[in-house]
Amino acid sequence: MAVSDVTQIRNVGIVGQGGAGKTSLAEALLFATGATNRQGSVDDETSNFDIEPEEQRRKLSLTSAFHHGPWQKCDITLVDTPGYANFLADGLNCLRACTGAVFVSEAAAGALKVEAEKVWARIEDLGLPRLAFISKLDRENADYDSAVADLKNVLGANAVPVQLPIGLGETFRGVVDLIKMRARIAAADGTVSEEDIPADLQSAAESAREALIESAAETDDELLEKYLDAGTLEDDELVAALHKAVKDGAVTPVLCGSGTAAIGVVPLLDEIVDLIPSPAERPAATGVDPKTGDEAERAPAADQPLSMFVFKTIADPFAGKLSVFQVVSGELTGDTAVINSTRDAKERIGHLLKLEGKKQQQVDKLITGEIGAVAKLKSTEAGDTLCDEKSPIRYPELMKVSSAISFAVEPKAKGDEDKATQGLLKLADEDPTLKIERDAQSKQIILSGVGQLHIEVAVEKLQRKFGVEVELKDPKVPYKETIKKSAKAQGRLKKQSGGRGQFGDTWIEIEPLPHGGGFEFVNKIVGGVIPRQYIPAVEKGIIEAMAGGVIAGYEMVDVKATLYDGSHHSVDSSEMAFKIAASMGFKNAVANASPVLLEPIMSMEILVPDECMGDVIGDLNSRRGKVLGVDPKSGSQVIRSLVPMAEVLRYSPDLRSITSGRGSFSMELSGYEEVPAHLAEKIKAESNAGAAEEA
Ligand SMILES: Nc1nc2c(ncn2[C@@H]2O[C@H](COP(=O)(O)OP(=O)(O)O)[C@@H](O)[C@H]2O)c(=O)[nH]1
Ligand SMILES: [Mg+2]
């Protein structure tokens, strides 16, 4: 359906932890709008949202997917997001383009995991209006009340039911709508019939409606007064009050149902239209004017200058590289010239597309708020702003995710290195959490990502899309080197070989910089003992020596180097000679500056059942881990700890066996610390052996 007005748009992120039932719910919603003629299924590999073979085979979402359908007078775009830790970032970034979220969790006590909390924190950060949907009420032992209580206790949500389930498990057949005070029963053909509330639910419904009215009116003094006076509110007053409370993120209305059994789906569509705001009601988008650097903003309105935020790239097998964006302000028609204000480049927008699962539909225009895509932009990447050249604005970039794990990638066929690198770089285009580097020392291709599963999926895609088979070698720990003391040393190169010789002579002092200080270079040469044109070569020599490492071949960091003396030769000196001399001087100085190795330290949150806590902590201690604290969380414990990366490269399988599969964890880079001396010796020996083998 083509919409003509911004008030008709709802962009809804379907979010929550993996396995909650998001994709199944999205399929049911899509089918109910009539956009698809049968309900897709995760389990049958017929989903319109889990499109990639890697997702279908695993029956879980690895990347966000989009489709849309008409409901009432609106066009609802569904953004189905992944919920597993390794793949969260993509969905969290897509929420920038959403006007609201449906937070899905299953009808069971203690089901919420770290991922659910991360998603919730993001919703809070963005001030995103949200509804909660408790899924899987058709399962045996489904527990609606506990799930609602967990939303409050675990997430701190101001959760208030707007529905009660009718029947549970096998007998689950519909919901009580607490606004209309009617039963809405799902029929087998996907439609909904309205009935009176079953007698046995009448009194529960009445008290739930009262609680609903109270929390809706709480945010509005006038309404509260009226309610206290009259003892009740009209339905439309209640909807209006709830709409406002949702818009402000003050209340989370809770709905319920089943995606796979298509129950509670039509009522959810109704509430998406009624309660989730259109882009017009969202705050103006803020950014900066790229010319002046001043803060700038765009109201979500058609009469504002055109601006678009590109939040995702998709490598489509047919259309090529698709840039997925939201029209933040103004109106976009096909064949338009814009600028990329993030990269200061011109772009030409060709055909406009709306994403419909694995397909795209061409459209004539996209209005404010709409999510669309365009193929084959030249210089645009995810996170960029595209806009009217005459009124430029630049929006904040996407969230960055630090990688937690690295593997060396080795092609199975010799000579496939370039093909592998090119393919991986293309995959990284689509997935900014994937990083590809060439290790300067070992010449290996190093692939870094959020977790082991993330890397494994990337390798599968590499084979499917680019026909390169690779092997993953032991993950490499990115150690660093630094110094602990100041030291001075000379670096002198003198070579006489037949004709012209090589001469450079430098005296360098090095000092430790505070952690994160990087590199500083100071030139204190006076009287031209080293001519000015050679100074940059000295700096370059030191930078190269640092990059290649001095004690174990790892990058050296946090050093200040001062060039304070030296000498030159009028014929034999050259840039090259000074570069080499400086590098020698720097290395000589490092030898006397108490050089040490630094190792990456991971900050980990491990969720374990009570009875496994002792074993997990004992195991952490044997990995040189520091436990920072333990917090109870809905029947489990969250252990917060700091552990050296080298000790947790393959933590997943170990935690699985310690906890019989019931533990889960997330980790991110926290910082660098000095490697204990006895381990440092081992690392140096291994690295030097490796270097000798290479040579
Ligand atoms: N019984 C039941 N199973 C469901 C329901 N929703 C999802 N599932 C199943 O739970 C699993 C995970 O569902 P999926 O939609 O992929 O969850 P997602 O990871 O949140 O997208 C699949 O095997 C689904 O068939 C539901 O409402 N009822
Ligand atoms: Mg999914």
C-alpha cells in the first residue's frame, strides 16, 4: 500500500532475546495484514524474515529483515531483528529507524536473559515507544503472570497488561481486550470474532482494567482527576492516554498470544496502529551541520529539506549492494541527486525500493518516516547520512561493537588468499561487526568478530557466496607491547658499499605514556645536527618499529619518543638511512626501558543457575579471572568478572559442559593489562619461534 501521509506510517522493531518467538510473530502479523498469502514458518524454512540459508538451517535469525503490510489506514513495516548475543548489534542499529518496538518474551518464569536486558537498555536509551508481547501461550505450562512480573522485576519496565489470555496451553484461543472489555477469539482462518468476556474471567478482567486505567491516567493529572471523580474513563480517553504514555515511553502495555498458532495477532496489529506513534509524533532528529559543525535538526515533516539515514547494507544476490535507509525528513523521489554528508561525496539515487522479505518492490516515492532501499550507491556505507545538497545535515553514526574474538583464516586451496580477503571485505560491508586485517608479522588473514558462532557463520557465507573454502586456525590474542621506564639510546647506521655510503645517526629518548596515550613524537634537534628534511624519516622509522613490535612482534603502544641529538654526513645521509638509524635507536632504547607485554582483558557477564555458581567461579579462578560481583536474577545468578582474553578463547563449550547447557554469557573488551612475567616469557618464545619459521 502506498501511503501519502506520515501519520499512516508505523515502523515496528520486533525485538527480544533469541528464541522468544519474534520471527514467528512477525510472520503471523504479516500474514494477517494480507501481505503474504500463507503464514511463513521458521521451522519449515519458509520464513520471509529468515531468508539466508545460514539462518534457515539453524532456524534462527542472524540479521534484521524487513517486510510491510497494510492495517487500517496504516502501512506497518516490520523489522524482525536477531536476538542472539553474537548478532544483536544489527538489530539494535535498525531501531534508529523505528517509531516503536514490540518486545517479545515467552510465557515462562525466569526466561529473560542478558540479551533481553541489552535490547531493553537500547529501547530505553533511544526513548523508543514499546509494547510487550508475551508469546507461546499455546504451550503447556504457559505462565502469563510470571512473564509480566519478570518484565517489571528484571527489566524495570512499567508493564501493564492490556490483555488477558483466554485459556492456556492447548485451550488457549484468544485474548480479553481490557480497553474494549471484549473477548477476541482467533478463528482458524486468521480472522477474529468478538464475544462477551467468559464468565470465569470477568472479575479478573475488571480489576486488570482498573490497574490499566490507573497507570494510563498517572501520566496525566487532568485525566487522573476525572477518573477519580467519575470512577472510570471512556474507551477513547483511555486509548488516548495510553497512546501518550507509550509515546513518552512511560508505560509498556502488555499483550499476549502465539505467533505460530496465530492467536492475539489481529489485536496486536490494532494496538500497533492505536498505541505506537507515527514518525510525525517522534522528536525532531538531531545532527550537525557539516559546514559549520553547529547542532542542526530536522522535524519529521514533508516540507522539511530531504534527509535520509542509511542504517544497514544488504548484499542482495540479484540487486547487488542495497543501502537501507529511513527518510528522516522531506520526500524522496527516484532519480534524485543527493550528497553523502558523512563522506562529502555526491550520490545519485536510482530506483526506490521497499523491502519485502527477500524481494523488493519498486516505488515512485518514499515519504518522511518510510524505510526504503536503493541499489548500487558508490561511496555510501551503513551509518552515513544522505541529504539535500543545499541543506546538509549529518546524523550520528551507528553504534560501534568491539570484537571479542579473532581467528586466523587460511584458505584450503593455495593461492586463494586474495579471493578470501576480497570476499570477507564484502561480507564486512554488510556486517560492520566483522573485521578483516592482514597480520603484518605473520601475513595471516585475521578475522575478528563478536563470538565464535559469528565467525563460523561468516566462513559459511564466504564459501556459499564467493566459493572460497577456508580453515579457522587458533584464535590469536592481540597482545600489545609497551615500556615501563624512560631510557635513552643511540641508533647509528654507517655503511660503505662501493659507491655512495649510507649514514644516519640519532639519539632518542623514550618515556612511557599513560594507558591509551598512543604515540607522541617530539623533535628537539637544534643547530641542524640533523637537517630538517630528515626529521619526518626519523619519526617514520620509530612508528614502523612500534608497529612491528620490539620484544615479541606485537604492536607497541603508549610511548613518547624524543629525538634530541644526532649527526649527519653531507653526502651519505638520506631519508632511508635516517629511518633505519631511528628504528635501531628506538629498539636499543626499548631494551633498557623495561618493556612488557600487555594482554586484552574481557569483561564478562555469566548467567548461571544457583547450583552451578561454585563450579563456574572456581573455573574462572583457574583462568586468572577476577570476580567483581554476583547478583541474583530471577532464580539464577549473574557473575560479573574480568578475565584475560587468552583464557576464554573457547569459553562457550566449557561453560556448556560445566552448567549442562544452562549457563550463558556475554563478553566485551574491557582494556589491557600487563601479562604476568612467567607467561610473557612463553609468549615471547612462541612468537620468536613463529617468526623464525616464517623467515
Ligand atoms: N508453541 C509455540 N512455539 C513458538 C511460538 N513462537 C515461536 N515458537 C517456536 O519457537 C522457536 C523460535 O521461534 P522464532 O520465531 O524463530 O524465535 P526468534 O528467535 O525470537 O525469532 C521456533 O521453533 C518456533 O516454532 C509460539 O507462539 N508457540
Ligand atoms: Mg528470529
